[in-house]
Amino acid sequence: MYPFVRLAWQFFLHRKETDLQVGETHHSTHYCLPWDLDIWLELNNGRTLSIYDMGRLPMVKRSGLIAALRRCHWGMVVAGSSVRYRKRICLFDKIQMRSRVLCADQRFIYLEQSMWVRDCCAGHALYRTAITNADGIVTTDHVQKELGHDIGLTEIPGWVAAWITAEDLRPWPPMQIKP
């Protein structure tokens, strides 16, 4: 089950923090709890994505985007992600998460998040997100106008550009596997 109570707690904890500008980092703290574990008694990879949500969504709120989403009746979707797992996260480990808007192009906003345990990076995620309405994807120019500030259209780091290129080369729809 999705951890709605934990997400609500994160919104409550960060409710009075200042607004974030593009590139500024949102810091949050989380714990690996018994229901987050897999059969090897470490943080489950699926739950890892849910915990990243708990850092990402309050960051999005602090950026002013949630207010714009509500005002315009827009949605926000994850259109792609790449996650690196580098260190085990075990029961009751304290996770320090860092979340930020990294850059954008005409269609997508790219977000970066990392999990740190005892000052060691345990994981890193890159997300391609899109703002949507009933007609499809809302351009980032339109999103910027609604927000009233720039979201970094021209500052795509090389490693993100390489990932975008690799994603463009990936076939869609995927090959069907014959039984």
C-alpha cells in the first residue's frame, strides 16, 4: 500500500519552509521501517521509489508547482526514470534525501534525487517528469508563465543529455516477446 500517512507527514514537516528556486535542494529525512523491507531485509526497490516520492512531492510544493497544478487543473506524471542503487539501506537506517529540479527542455522537467545513509550516497535517481492536461503534455514555456519564473530550459548537463538520447533510441512500443 502507498504510504499516504508518511507523505502527509512530510508535507506537514516542510509546511513552513521557504520557497525553492530552480536548482536549490530540498532536504528531507526518512527512515527504513519494517514494512519497507524485502526478503533480504533491506529497503525494497519498489519502496525506494515511494520514499523518493516523499522527498520529491514536498519539493514540488515548495517550488510553487502544486499550486499551479491545482489552479490550472493540470497533473504531473513521471515519464521516465533511472535509478542507481549503490549501498544497502537496512532496518531503521536514517535516510537523508536531497531533491532538486535539475533542468528542463520544451516538454519535460528533469529532477534529481539522492539518498544518503551515514554520509554515504546509497542511491541516486533521475526523473523525467511532465505536466499534463486533458490534451496531453503542457509545454514548459506554459508552465514557466504560470509559475512566474524560469525553470532552466537551456541548462541540461551532459550526462542528462546522454540519458535523453539513449531514451530516444529505445524502441517504443517495446518488442513483443513471443510465447
